[in-house]
Amino acid sequence: MDFVEVFNGALRFNKYLIILNIMVIIHFCLSYYFLCIKRGFKVDFWHLNIFISFLLPYIIIYPFSASLKNLDTIGNVFLLVRDNVDKAYIITLIGYIFVYLGLYYHDFSYRKTIMYSIVEKTNNITSELIYFSLKNKYFLKILYIVSIFLMTYISLKVISSYGFSFNFRSYVMGDTSLRPLFNFVMVSMVPFVVTFMIIRYLDVKKNNMLLSLLVLIFFLFFSGSRTSIVWPILNALFIYFIAKKLELRLLKLIIFGGFSLLLILYLGDLRAGNYSFLNSISTFSSKILYGNNFSDIRDFAWILTYWDENYINGKSYLAAFFAFVPRSISELREIWSISVYTSNMVGLDPDIHAGLRPGKFGEAFFNFGYIGVAAIGFITGYVLRYTDVKIKTIINRQRDINYTLLYSNTILYTLISMFHITSSFWRFYIIVFILLTGYILFKISTGKLFKNKSFSGL
């Protein structure tokens, strides 16, 4: 589709919300200048996450979310959905505003509140656990061997049962015997192992680690989950970009971002059986604006269209806490898991559909209304800003870059972000499992607790 055609008829929107949208973008640019550039960084943890997780999929995409061109993606149901796009956007924007309120509260009350004390102590625990786990010479080796063994087993099982595909996920969604293991390994555990290995490679620069990493990524290409491939790599590279401070060239970062987007889209084509890279390039803009890659506002509006306006009062979060229990034996998860809840609401089959994405604040809204949106936004903003300041402090105090230490201080935010959409909440337990495993291995190898005052005091 020609670029001009992509925009033709796209801008069906509320003009007052567009003005507000422009104000949000200007605010982001001012924030980037004063909190990042003026502090000696080209990019930082706050603005990378805000742009990738909030600004791009919600603020920038909003004007295109109500376009009739979305009919090509989800069909005639969009004629009903488009009337709720503005409501979905407003709810999301409220959450986004409270994210920034969390930042301002952190900066104006720095180290003076109970909230800061709780976040600081929690971060010290999670960061030390992962830091000393990654430093342990046995930890990554064990995780790697287990990952290779389980992925090989899953791959052979899927190929022998269903045939070869770049989308194993489409087969295992309906296979209740294989789906839990697939989700545990290829969607949850291995992506974390990939991030760990990239971080350690940045510190130790061992070629055998890089080769091992490529083997893991090769297996993930067949998973059918683009998030499992792209996000682990980006999470590690974010740390690399931030640590480079003013050495980083923004043009290279923009080129890298464009290439990453193209890779995400091409992986989606592979999953659908379309192998032409040129076709992916030619439809690049239409997939971004009207496809299923950044469709959170549209999908949120889709759910709102069929919503009965009864809040579920935390039931999806309760179901998420039992994520380790198969849905087939849990009535709570069979009804109230957010993926099942959203699929049933719009008439999709939850056994073969992963559910619609209601965005960062949709699940909080369906549970607790606007209060839930404000709460999750504020907490997210506070912890994100705390992490941002912590990373900058470490970089400015240390002469040599310690990528493992920097990454370790992002784990708390990773845990908090899993409450945005709990459909993959099993990752929360994966992190807890990995942290405990690392702790046990450290105890075995050293025979002592790893409380380190100099680490906690950074």
C-alpha cells in the first residue's frame, strides 16, 4: 500500500483530543530535554520506556485507531468499535498522566516518604538477588542447558504432531497437554535467559557466550511469539544505550529502532506463512497504523463495545496469582483470566485465541474503574522514575560500566509492569523462581549470605 494511501481517510478523530495529544507530545519532548539531555544522557530508562510502552502505541497511534481502514484488519465489527475509540483513549491518557504524576511525586519527595523506603528496600532485595545470581558461574550454565533441552523437546513434539511451522504457538494453544510447558519455557523462561546472556556478554565479551545466545534466539524464531524474541534483546540493549551516555548517536538509535520495528513486522509475516521480506517492507506503514502490532487502543475499544459495565473487582488479578494452575482444573482461571475474560466478552474462542490487549490500563479499569487506572499509573511512574534515577546514579559514580549491576536494578520495574496485563503473569513466577535458584546456587558455592552494604548503598 502506498504511503499516501495509508494516510488517506485515516484522520477520523476528536479534534479536542488531538490538541490534547499534541500537548502530551510537547510535554514528553520537554521532559526529555530537561530530565535526560540536561542531565548528560542521550537516552535514559524513563524516556525509552515511556516512548516504547506508552507514547508510540497509544498517543501516536490514536489518530489512526478510529480509521475505517481498520475494517481490513478486524472486519465489519469495527463499525461498532470505532465509537468507543475516544473513550479507550481517554482512559489510557488518564493512566499516562498518573504515570507522570508518579515521577513528579518521586522527585519532589525524594527519600522523604514511606513509599520511597519501601521501594528502596524491595529494590535492594531483588537487585542483589539477580546481580549475584548472574555473577555465579554455574547459574547461567544451568539455565542454558535446561533451556536447550526443553526447547528441543517442545520443538520435536510440535513438529512430530503438527508439522513444521514458524508459529508453534498456533498449534499448542489448543493442546492442553503441551501449552503449559510451552508457555513456561519459550514464552517465559528462555526470553529472560536471553536477556541475562546478553548482559553478561556485555561485561565479559566471551565469544562462546555469543554463540550460545544465537542458538537460543534460533529456537525462539519458531515460537510464534514476537515478544519472546524482540523484547529480551531490547531490554538488554536499553541498558547498553543508556550506559553510553553522550557517546550514543541518536541517528544510530533511530535506525536501530526502525530496523527493530521492521523485524517485528516480518516475524508476524513469517508466523502467518508469508516469507517475502519485500512484501513486509511495502506494507510497513499500514501494519504499524492499522495492523495488530500497536492495536491496544482499538482492541481496548473493542472490549468496551461489548462490556456490560460491571467491574470485576480484582478477579482477573486473583486469577493471575494462580497462573501456575492449568485453566482446565481451575474454575477461577477458566472464567476470570484476563485473556479468557476479554475473548468471551467479544465472542472469540479463548482456547484458540490469546485474548485482546486492553493496553496498559485496560485491565485495571475493568477491575476497579478510574481509581484502578490512576493507582497502577501512579505506582508505575514512581517505580519507573526510581529505577531511572538509580541507573543514572550508578553510571555517574562508576568509572567502568558494570552492565550486570545496571540491569539488576531494573528487575523491580519489570515485576511491577507485569500487573499491566496479567495474561502472561506466569513470568512473575519465572522471575521469582530464577531469583531463588540463583540465591541457592550462591549459597552452595560460597556458603554465606550475600548482603553487600556497598551494593545496597548505591
